Amino acid sequence: MKVLVTGGCGYIGSHACVALAAAGHEPIVLDNFSNSNPKAVGRIEKLIGRSLVVYQGDIRDRLVLDCIFEQHRIGAVMHFAGLKAVGESVAKPLEYYDNNLSGTLNLLAAMRAAHIYRLIFSSSATVYGDPLTVPISETAQTGATTNPYGTSKHMVESCLRDFSAANPDWSITLLRYFNPIGAHPSGLIGEDPTGIPNNLMPFITQVAIGRRDTLSIFGNDYPTHDGTGVRDYIHVQDLVEGHVAALEERGNVSGLHVYNLGTGNGVSVLDMVAAMNKVLGRELPVRIEPRRAGDIAQCFAEVDKAEKELGWSANHDLMDMVEHSWNWQQRNPNGYQS
Ligand code: NAD
Ligand code: UFG
């Protein structure tokens, strides 16, 4: 099947293109390169062993979407394009609602006009806010978001729920990611953040490679097993396999489908540092700092639903995630600019 991959040159989208091709599908990419590097195209092509059709354009541009849908018989859309930096979203809410919400609505309208009825949307565990209990199931309350990024994801989920009720012949799948890390084992594609990384893993690998001096650990007084924040880190390879499973298992089942994509395991910041120290064979320099505003103590997924209905579960363990993140960083010390 031809699958339009919006944001297909970004961190997760690039891995999704490779997974789709490996499963016998044909990814077609639309990306405006606002947070990715065109060099990713050649790397993806190397991994899939053929050329990749890429449109440089914006999901908010209806003409581009209509043109793609006219030129290709697209069977489904995997929608990764969007802005994702929590801190930036507080400073630029309009940009986040415009890109993430208006962009998705524009895409949906273009899909409807082209009679394409399968959509897989990149949602986030951020829609759960600060969970009352862990592990978090898909039925947990959503909407108590704490920043415009999270609110934009929740708003898109609400719009898609209403849209699905009015258009019951569509198959719409919301995938709520926990914390994706890792990279393709080849080290050819991976996460390439611009500026100072917000997230733990890219910060750790940049300290390890010598681009940053010290890892700041934000808080060691949380009610967790060692006082540091606990998250559900998932290998990006497992995450994109989850998308292929969702396409194949739910793409022909109409309605709205919601799945957590996580491992179900809680890993603390200190656990992660210990795993990286093991891979490096040396100690990373770390410093305990005050808690980061807006952070929660712990967040990890209940994964039974995806396992039962998609026949999918995460296979990679924490050491795989750390080794592959480090492999990508070593081979590309300055990301795609290397
Ligand atoms: P990313 O920034 O690496 O990739 C997003 C891609 O979309 C980039 O290539 C960017 O250039 C492109 N893009 C952005 N706005 C666009 C637009 N208007 N038109 C066309 N292209 C556009 O991010 P990622 O980590 O790969 O995340 C992919 C999706 O998954 C995002 O929607 C993100 O919110 C969601 N998500 C990510 C995480 C995470 O931790 N990485 C967690 C939960 C959810
Ligand atoms: N942390 C540090 N030092 C750092 C960076 C992070 O100690 O330099 C800690 C955080 O305090 C937290 C943990 O590492 O305890 C994970 O932090 P991340 O920033 O990597 O991930 P978050 O869980 O805070 O946020 C991520 C995405 C959000 C998404 C959220 C829920 O960045 O977009 O998961 O899915 F909303």
C-alpha cells in the first residue's frame, strides 16, 4: 500500500519509512524540513534500497496535499508532522495550535476530498497529564494538559473522535507514545535535535560525546524508587513497528482506535545514567538540580490492549535503546551535519 508519511524525514517518521518499506508498503513523504535535514532522505534510501518519493511542503498547504493525492493512489496516512517542544509551545502557542491542530484539520479535509479513509495519528502520553495511577491505561482520563503542546495533541484527539463519530466508515488510530529513544541499529538515522536538547537521552549522548559538560538531573526527591523521574522509554524501532501493526490490524476496521505505545516498564533518570555508564565503560558527569517546572514523578504505560488487539509488543530492552542511541551519536557526532 502507498502510505503518505507526513513529517517522514523527522526522527520517528524516518524510522517509520524504513519499517513500512520492510513490510512491503511504499512510503511517500511530505515534510517542510522545519525540524529535519534533507540528508535524511539519502539515509532512508540507503536503508530501503530504492529511491523515496519526497515532497517538500507543508501540511497546512491544501494545494500540496491535493497534488500528492492526485498523483498517488494513497491507501493510508501516517501523520507525524508537527511541532513537539514543550517549552517552546509555552512561548509560541499560536504556532503550535496552527501547525498541530489547523495542520491536522487541513490534512483531514484533503483526505476526505480524495476518499482516503485510513489515518494513524502521533499522539502522546502527555494527554494523560499527571496520572492518578500507573500503569496508565487507555481509558484513563485525558485533557489535564499543562502546556500548549500537550493541549494541541488533546484537541486533535477530540476533533478526530468527533470526526470519527460523524464518519463511521473511516479507520482512525490514535497512538499515544510514551518516551521514544534509540535509533536504527545501522546508525544511519536517529534523533537530531536542534539547539540544546530538552529530552533526557539526546542530552546524555551529547554529554557522552563531549558536546556538553554535565547532565543536569532535574530533581532527586520524587516519590520514586531512587527519587528521580520515572518514564516508559520505548525503542523507536519498536514504536514504528507498532504503527505498521496498527495499519495492518486496524486499517480495515472502521472506527476510532486508541493504543498506548510503551513497554510498561518504569525507568528512572539514574537507571538510565547507569545503563549509559555501562555501555561507555566510564562515568558520565552529572549534577543534581531542582525539579523542572511541569515535570511529573512517574509515567508508564499499560500495554495489554496493543498486545491483544495489534499483536504487537516492544522487543528491545533498555541496553538496546542506550547502545543504539550511542551508536547513532558516535557515527554522527553533530547529527546529520556531521
Ligand atoms: P520531529 O520534529 O523529528 O519530526 C517531525 C517532522 O515533521 C519534521 O521532519 C518536521 O520538519 C516536520 N514538520 C513539522 N511541521 C510540519 C508541517 N507543518 N508540514 C510538514 N512537515 C512538518 O519529531 P518526532 O520526534 O519525529 O515526532 C513525530 C510526531 O510524534 C510529532 O507529532 C510528535 O508530537 C509526536 N510525538 C513525539 C514524541 C517524542 O518524544 N519524539 C512523543 C510523543 C509524540
Ligand atoms: N531529565 C533530566 N535532565 C535532562 C532532561 C530530562 O533529569 O536534561 C529528566 C526529566 O526531569 C524527566 C525525565 O528525564 O524526569 C524524562 O524527561 P524528557 O524530557 O526526556 O521526557 P518527558 O517525559 O518530560 O517528556 C516527553 C516528551 C513530551 C511528552 C512527554 C509525555 O518530551 O513531549 O514525554 O509523553 F509530552
